[in-house]
Amino acid sequence: MNIIILYDTLTGTTHETAEVIAKELETLGHRVTLHRPSIHGRQPQLDGRDLIILGSPTYGDGQLEANMAMFTNSFSCDFSHQKVAVFGLGDRSYPQFCQATELLEAWVAKNHGTLIAPILKVDCFAKDVTPVTTWVRELVTK
Ligand SMILES: Cc1cc2nc3c(=O)[nH]c(=O)nc-3n(C[C@H](O)[C@H](O)[C@H](O)COP(=O)(O)O)c2cc1C
């Protein structure tokens, strides 16, 4: 599959997770593009993608990371014929754990899409990436 991972990060853990996802997908034979709106711009090429993976950490009491917030506020598209999945980084010590992922899901719905798999919520980036690779392996069967 031709896959894009569209995410942003402030302190790097969402980037590390995106790289784990990309590596696992590549190991499984897929082609992956990593796209950060803060670096690569707010107009990602989504046409021709077989799977779009969106990711954001949660900041500011349950909000999207600032660059992902600016991206979702300025970009719209039609996900009705595309496979979409969402992951996010957070910390369970906050009451709104990984709430940015739910905001991403709502944005996908606003753009006529539905998620093909349960949201992956990562509680702080850990050395054990098994939950991430397990999620990826399930994702590609959908
Ligand atoms: C000021 C601040 C606010 C945060 N708010 C939340 C929150 O509401 N919910 C949550 O799950 N995590 C929250 N976090 C934790 C971050 O989402 C977590 O550290 C994440 O791994 C950061 O991702 P990044 O390294 O990709 O920027 C917060 C962290 C900081 C520093």
C-alpha cells in the first residue's frame, strides 16, 4: 500500500512513534511517507494514498498539538473513499488522556470519513513498542 503518516510533535515522542509505525509498515512491504505540517506544509498529497494515518499528541488540557490544530483548521478533504486511522501520544496522569485523538476522529468524520481501526493511544513513549507494532499489523488487514 501507499501510505502517508500525517502528524506533528512538540517534544518528539509522536515523531518517534510515527517512525516505529513507518518501519513496521515498510517491513511488511508497504511504501510510507512521513508528513509533518510544520515542516512539509499544510497541503499534503492525499490522492492516491491507500491508507492515511493521522497522529497528534495532546496538549493544553485535551487539545491538539498546535501545528496539527492549525492544519486541521485550514485543510479539508473528502475521506469517504479512503482508509483512515488515528494514533496519539499522551499521559494518563492528565484527566483528558489522549483527547487529541478524539478531535482527530471528529475531524475525519467532518470530512466524510470513518476510522478503519480503533484509535491507538500511547501513554508516554516506551521502549517496548509491541502495542504499536501490534496495532500496525492489525491495521493492514483492514
Ligand atoms: C503542558 C502539557 C499539557 C499536556 N496535556 C495533556 C493532556 O491534556 N492529555 C494527555 O493525555 N497528555 C497531555 N500531555 C502529555 C503529552 O501529550 C505527552 O508528553 C506526549 O508524549 C508529548 O508528545 P510529543 O513529544 O510528540 O510532543 C501534556 C504535556 C504537557 C507538557
